[in-house]
Amino acid sequence: MNSIETDTYKVHFNSKGYEELNRYIDDHNFSKIFILVDSNTHEHCLPVFMSQLQTRTEFEIIEIEAGEEFKTIETCLGVWNALSELNADRKSILLNLGGGVVTDLGGFVASTFKRGIKYINIPTSLLAMVDASVGGKTGVDLGTVKNQVGVINSGDIVLIDTTFLDTLPQNQLKSGLAEMLKHGLIKDKAYFETLTDLSALTLNDLDDLIYESVVIKNNIVTEDPNEQGVRKHLNFGHTLGHAIESYCLESENKEQLLHGEAIAIGMILECYLSAELLEFSKTDLAAITKAMHSIYKPVLFEDKDYAPIIELLKYDKKNEHGNINFVLLEAIGCPKIDCLVSNDLILEAFSYYNKSTT
């Protein structure tokens, strides 16, 4: 696969990615290499990565706990302290080997340690490959509220090695697929429809589809790096999806959801809102709902769930001047930003979702 180049970083794939990474490290004469992993990628991915890394530069491994609940400032503090104790300086580099938690948190740590050291993302989950590792968004959660603290700052390289997907369970693959489905809904109906026919896909097809998703996201980010306009399109499904994810993370009565599982629900809900407010096709709404349910297990929402979910909407990063701003669809491939939605209509969307699961 050809590399994807932007003004600030390059995305390399598979074997070429390791060649470019080794060349980059040789060229920059780093004082020390730090590799950030979580407990899962330390066991399953680090040996593969180290077998490809060719350098005489001294390196250290820093491990964090795996899971969204550890995407916190407290974890950052532990990594900052480790970097300091291991004598990291401004000429050190941090390699983030992991899923979205590792790439988001590691990018934030690197961007703030000694006012910024270089970093590279090596995403190991499908979600991180097509979303978290591209575009320079870094950060951590505040309590259970998603991505409240962070900066936009790209690493110099993203290395996507799709063989790491062999280490993932099925639910993690489906979680990443949700972001790819979103890319189809905001940009390309044919791409969306290809992704929903999973039975026809091979592993080679998946490589090509990952590449296409990275291209879609990169084109949007390149046009609007600081999320003033079209980059907001990437938040489709996320306004309600993030609120649902946070609610399920903190609620004792709800099973925790993976990011993509929550975003899939958010996309159904926000397609319903689109149909009510923007005359989005009811036929497409039904087809999208059916496709999501064929991939993701349904979640039953009760009356007691709605108020705390709606309360969490106020933390969405697209909000301005006290308004909760949604990204909705006028049609597949035609998003509209800064849409205002009443609480009553949100409740109608949940009612539609619940009925669609039976």
C-alpha cells in the first residue's frame, strides 16, 4: 500500500512501515526510545514489534493498565513520572504501541512532557488504526466523561501493521468497524454498503477498507485540522454515543460498552433525529438500523436511563454557548453540523431504538 502523506505526518503500512520507522529513528539520533504499552499489547504485540525494530539506541518499556477506565490524568502522572525517573529528555521519543487508550494517552503525555517530545503511534486495534491514531487528537477522560482534557498535536509517523488484528477478539474488531461504518455514512454510501456485507469480505479486503477509512479521515482532518468546520462531521453518532458510553461506564445497572458498540447505537439514534429534522430518507434509516443490529447486540434502555444520558450531553466537545450541537445527515454522505435537538425528540429516538430491537 502507498503511504499517506500530510503536511505534518505520514501514515505507513505493514512492512514498509517498519522500514520507514527504522530509517526515521536512524535519521534523528534520539537520546532514548520509550515504548508505551498496556498489559495486553505488552504480551501480544510487543514481541512482534521488537522483532522489527532495528536500532542501537537505548530503549525502555513503560506499561499501563488496559481499559478505558485507565485513560485518566492519574495514568498520565504515572507515565510522566516514569519518563522522568528513566531520564527522558527533550531528545527522547515515545512510541505508542496499543489501541485508542494508548495512542490517545501516549500522544498527550508526549505532547506535554518537557513541553513536548516527539512521538509515533503504532495502533494495534482496528479502532485505533482507522480513528484514534490519525488526526492528532490526544487526551484523556475526566471521570467517565470522554476526552475532556487533551491537545491536538500529531506524531511524525503512524505505523499501521494489520497483522496485529489477529490478536483481537471479535467484539474489538466490531468496535473498530463502527468508526468505518461512520466514515461511510458521512462520506460514501457505497463504502458503507460494502462494510455491512461482512460475509463477502476477506482479510485482503479488510486491508483495503482500512486504507480507505484512513484516507477519508485524513482528507477531512487535512481540510480542517482544528475542528472549526468539516472535521465536526467525524463526530456523527458520537454526541449520543459518547453519552451512552460514559453512562454505561459509571452505571451499576448497565453492562459496559466498547466505544464502537456505543457509537453504533448513537448512529441509529442520530439517523432517526436526521429523519425527523432534516428529512433524511426513512428507507435509509430502516436499512441502517437493520445493518447495525445485524452486527451489534441490542441494549435495552429504560425510563430511568434517559435523564442521566441527556445530562451527559452537556459535556460534548462540539457544544458552544450552552447549546448541544449535533452532527446529523441530510442524506448518506451529506452531514450537517450544529443541529439543535430538543430533549423530547431525543426521547423519541430512544423509543424508536428500543422498538427496533424487538
